[in-house]
Amino acid sequence: MVNYFFGGDNGFTRFYPEQIKFNPIPPRVGFTNLRIENKIVKIGDTISKGNIMTRSLNELDHINLPFQKNSFSIGVGVHHYQYPEGNQIRYKLDGFNDRWITMPALTQNIYFSKLPHGEYTLHVSAVSADNVEAETERLLEIKILPPWYKTWYIRTMVLLLLISAVGFIFYWIASQQKISFQKKIDAITFENNENKMRFLTNIAHELRTPLSLVIAPIEDMKQKLHDH
């Protein structure tokens, strides 16, 4: 049997490599905290209006975050005590990055920066120093709410305003066309009336001359009869 000896300040250490055994016990993984703006959100803290942290993160299966708080971190604890420095965290965020990412468990936090609004699923697992993976993943549904200008009621309001604006434009165009047509009709009516008056005046003028020729002798005859 091979022995190894290592000297130190307090003597020496001896161990037998053959006695180092593989540890098949899988690690356990859990969530420790939610940190927003470098501040841990505690039970009872308000995340946003009407959204209060009612339980510890490890007891939650989903969280909703406002758009202005879309940079945050999730604390992760890996429980396997044979060689804690060798433990690792594995995670992926469905809906954003479907690739598994591995990092030392001593990091203790998974950081996310400026996530777009939407719904995501965080998968977290752990691997021990003996490369034994945790039996179950921890899942956390994360919903980043849209900014105010992308909410459904703002979009509905904008749509209604657009419809109203388009309707007003069509109404204005129709009104202008109606006014234009009315002006043309009035001009035609006025011109027709002028033509009628001119025609009647011409007729009256044409009739006046022969009538004058007829009336003059009649007047003379009446005068002569009156004189006799």
C-alpha cells in the first residue's frame, strides 16, 4: 500500500490514495434569495405595487417582476459536504438561453441583466466534486412584466386613438368634398338664374319694340275719337 506524507507547520499528514472512495451521494440544490438592485428581497418586502414577497424564494415556484427591475440575481445553495469547493451549479433559462451553463457553487448567485419582458423558466441543478448530479432540478417560473407603453390597455388606447384619427380624417375629407360640390352646385344654379334673367330680359326687349309700334297708333286713334 502506497503512503503519501506531506509536511506542515504542525507536523505532517499521511494518507492512503487507495482508501479514497467515490462518493455516490448526489448533492441537493435550493434557492437562497432574490436580489434586486443589489438588495436582498426579504419576506414582506414589496417588489412592485400589489406584489409582495410572501414566502422565501425556496418555497416559491414563480415570481413576477416589473420591467424596471429586470436586472436581478437568484441565490443558489448546493448541499454536499464532502468537498464543497468542488461542487458546481448548472442552470439554463428557457425562453432566453436554452444552453446549460456551469459555474462554481462558491459563486452562490445566478445573475440576469436587463431581461426582455416575457415568461421564462429557470432550471437549476448541481454537480458534486465526484461529478454526481442532483437527482432533481429546481424550477422557477420568472415573468418580466412589459413596460407601461407595451401593456394591453395602452395598446388598446393607441389603437382606438388611431381609429378615431383615421375616422376624423375621412370625415374631414368627405366634409370638404361636400362643401366643394355644394359650391359648384351653387355656382351652376347662380349661372342658370343669370341666364334665365338674361333670356327673359332679351324677350322683354324684343317684345317691347313691336308693342310700341302697335300701341302708338292705338293711342292716336283713341285721342282722335276723344277729340270728336
